[in-house]
Amino acid sequence: MNFTETLKLALDAILAHKLRSFLTLLGMIIGVTAFMVVLSILQGFNSYVDEKIAGIGSNSFTVMRFSMDDFKDTDTINEAQRRNKELTFDEMDFIRDHAQLIGAIGAKAGNTSRDIKHGSETLTNVSITGAEPIIAEIDKLDIAEGRFFSGAENDNAARVIYIGMDVANKFFPRGGAIGQEISISGIPYRVIGTQVAKGTVFGRPMDNFVMMPIKTFGAAFGGLTNSRAPSFSVTAKYPDRFDDAVEEVRTLMRIKRKIPFGEKDNFGIMTPDAISGLRDRIFGSIFIVVLAVPAIALIVGAIVVMNIMLVSVTERTKEIGIRMSLGARKSDVLRQFLFESTLLALTGGVIGLIIAKILGLVISAFVFQTVIPLWAAGLAIVVAGGVGVVAGIYPAWKAAMLDPIEALRAD
């Protein structure tokens, strides 16, 4: 019996019991859908983090008051708060004057939110940050309209601001934000630039912010201390010597702070590799567990397929006896039932993949971008087919091993 004939017999058997076949498919559909949706979310999250790292620049790093190791537990946090001093502009100037391997360095400060107003309109809980003009170059800001603030505006603590697209659309829905005034804590600030929309991440808007010159920020919000203390954004002059630039800045900070040899740094440096490593440490084991849960649904789907195929063998015992008495070999019977189980599983896998893609588009529209790689889609089909083969082996073998005489006597 050739491939086409075997496939036709398998299709006929499946279509002869449409409801039962559909219910059998549900196990595979749910398993593949759940697995692929979770995988697409995890891939989307990883892609987002990598994209943000690339957007900041693979040769950029940040000097901060605390390192990531300082946040291991409550004890380390408390110890770091006592040990680590706030960064100062003198330290940034020292790095700028003595470093040979950095391209640019600038200060940022933030961690403040306020309600802002324009006319009768109010926007609540807007993120307010301060930055030096060089930050536009370091962070590769994508300016939609206008400009970033200048060195003179920063030196004079000018009341000028650079705003996100949510702020611009709220107060100036018809455009024309440049030159308009927005009130923050009762003080008017002139808009000089707007940023290209970034959308949302995990439901959190990325365009609901106001940025102003760092000296303006310090004067308006009680100085650059505590949670408003500055951090330094730095770029390496030579991308191939990025690690050397990081170590040079680390050494200069230790010299400036007179840290003895062998003593731990009392500051932190955040690099793109550190961000990726932190993501992997935090979410690596979680990802495995999260993927294991929908994988269980695939196992359940395989059990359902096997169960239905065993029922099918029992119901069709007489049919099998007739086919074998007419010359069908054991291998033909074995192949037919294997085709049935594999076809059921593959159909469920394809439908599950389609549903996962649709759900991924919905998640992408309202939360963040999800990704189903081509290799994952292909793997889902292969796994579904493999599950069908494994689930059908025993029922197919049982059917092939039936004695034709005994099978013909079955009711």
C-alpha cells in the first residue's frame, strides 16, 4: 500500500468521526498555543532588552552610586547606602580631564514625578529628569521636532524643556508645541523640543516625560542630592577598547575617591553586558519554569491522542481483520494508524500555531512586541508530528498484532 492510499485511509478515518477528532485536536491545540504564546512573549522581552541596549549604544555605559551587586538583599543595600557616596560633578570633571579612552561623558538626574499643566489641561504623574546637553548625543535621542537644550541654557539654568510625545499630544493635539509654555509646580517652562514616540513597555508609557537642563532641575527640585543625585553616562572613544574604557573610568573613580587597593568599589558601573547578564540571572530559571508549564499541556495532548487511537483500534477490530484477510500486511496496518495519530497531532499543531500568532498580534498591540522565530514555528510543527508518532506507536502496534481470525469474530 503506497503513501497516497495510506494517507487517504487515515483522512477517511478521521473525518468519519468529526466530533471525536476535534476533541482530540483540542489537547494539541491548547498545548501548542500555550507553549508558543509563552515562547513569543519571552522572545519579545529578550528582543526588547537587546533593542534598548543597542539604542543606548553598545559602547555606552553608566557610572552610578550603586552597583547591581548592592541589591542582592536587604543587608547589602543597607551596607551600600552607608558606604557609597553620591556622585559629584568634580568626579565627572576629573574623569573628563584625565581619561584617554572615553569619547563623551555627561550627567543625568531624575527619579521625580509631578503633575504638569497647560491652560486648563493637567497631566498627572509625569516623569521629570535633568540632563546635560551632551546626553542627547550619548543616548542617541530621536528628536521629532525642535531641538535639545544648549550648553548656555544649562549654564544659566534656563527654564526650557524637552518633552515626550504623550505630553505633546495631550497639551498640543494639533501640533505647534515648540515655543509653548508648560507649568510645573506653578513655574512656567518653554518647550524647545519633542521626542519621537516610543510607545509602551509592559503597559507603561515611555513618552510621558519632561527633560530639562540638569542645573535647572537642581534649582527647581531642591538640589542634586539623595534620589536626585546625578549619574554619569559615558561612551568609549574606541568600540574595540570598550572594556579598557570601563576599567579606565573605574580606576579614575577609585583614585578620586582614594579607595585603598583591594577594597571594594563604593560606586557602580552599568554596562550593556551587565544588563544582559542581570536579565539572564533574574529570568533564566523563570523562563525554564514558565516554558515547562505549557510543555505539560503537550504531554497531556499526547496522552489524549494515544487514548483515542486505542479506542479507535478497539472499535475497528473487525475492519482490521477484514483488511488483513484481504491481503493487508501488518506493516500496512501499522502505517495506517501511525498516519492517523500523526495527522491528528500535526493538524492540532498547525491550528495551535495560527492561534498563537493571532494572540501574539493582540499582545503586541496592547502590551509589547512579541516574536515567534521561524525556527520556533518549525520546531512546533516537528514536535507536534513527533508527539503524534510517539502517541500512535502503541495503538498502531496493537492493531498490527491482531490475529485476523479473532479480529473477524469481533462484534
